[in-house]
Amino acid sequence: SQQGEEDPQALSIQEGENATMNCSYKTSINNLQWYRQNSGRGLVHLILIRSNEREKHSGRLRVTLDTSKKSSSLLITASRAADTASYFCVPSDSWGKLQFGAGTQVVVTP
Amino acid sequence: ETGVTQSPTHLIKTRGQQVTLRCSSQSGHNTVSWYQQALGQGPQFIFQYYREEENGRGNFPPRFSGLQFPNYSSELNVNALELDDSALYLCASSQGWTGQYEQYFGPGTRLTVT
């Protein structure tokens, strides 16, 4: 198993701006998942993107996956104060054990 | 709300004691995973139960053990508690192996060891 490395470690933006965070991993994956954690709603699954997919959308979220570069990105458009949270990328190999990294801490200010 | 519940919410124990944490999985889910999350860090995988059998374990000593019941609810047991065991313990359920499906997390149990 492996864990993703999120970059940047911290991000501070204003409401209405877009937020982009990146993730790198080391070995082949079956899929990659993004999770969000804040004090109000706990740890929540955002998007699962499979290794044969390049892009996926969910509401204001857009995830890309580049398996040749072993990287993924999460874009949050038109951010809101409620998007303040830690974001984790979690790559998964065929075994399926998920390892979380330290995450990206996003702060959205009004 | 995910439908995954955990009990108790908070717990204070003394070093050397034993503790049992409980998790009810979301309806229709047959896989439960447990995680330990220390303050300021990401969750660390403890183990996974699939159809009542442990089928994967992280870097945790044997004093961390678990069970999954026929209704797919689960318990995490920790023996001989140490101060470093103080953390938020999260359980998550999914439709199958954790790598194939999204996981739904419970609110966690905050364990403090004094």
C-alpha cells in the first residue's frame, strides 16, 4: 500500500476564489480517492477516480488523474467558507488498503 | 450523515487498561475498517474486516484487535493502553474491499489515556 502526498500543505483563499491542490503517489493504482475532513461533518468521501479515467466532476469539484505522472489534482471552484477543511488524497492499489497522508489544510475566508 | 455510528463518543482510560470501541456500519455494507487519527495527522489504517474476517492490517501491534459480527457491526479492542494511544478512532464501512469502493466514516470515538 502507499499514501499520497498532498501539496501544498496549507492553502488560504478568499470566498469565491478557486482552490487547487495536488497529489503525488509512487506506484501503480486501481483508483484514487479524495476525502475531506472538517470539525462539523467529520471525514467525508468526495470523489473516487479509477485508473482508466482522466477527469471526474462532482458539483463544484473537479478531479484529474495522470497515471503516467502518478499525480492527481483537486479543484474547488467558487469556494465557500464551508469548504474550510483538510483534504486528503488516498491512492489505492489492487490490495485496497488505504493510507492517508497529512492532507492539505484549506482555509476559506469571507 | 453517513449512517455509520460509533460509541462511545468520548472515553477516558488509564494506562494499562483495556478498551472496546463499537461501530455500526451502514446498511448493505459488508466491510469495516478502523483508523487511528492523532491530532494534526491523517488517519492511520489499523485493520479491515470483510465478511467477518480480518483481511488486512496496518502497522499496529497485536494488542489492537477487532471483531466483525454477522450483522457487519464491529468492535475495536485495545489492550494494555499506552499514553500514545490517545487519539480519535474512526471506523468506516463500504460495500466491499476498501480500495474498490468509497468509505463512509463514522463521527469517531475520542480516546484519552492518562
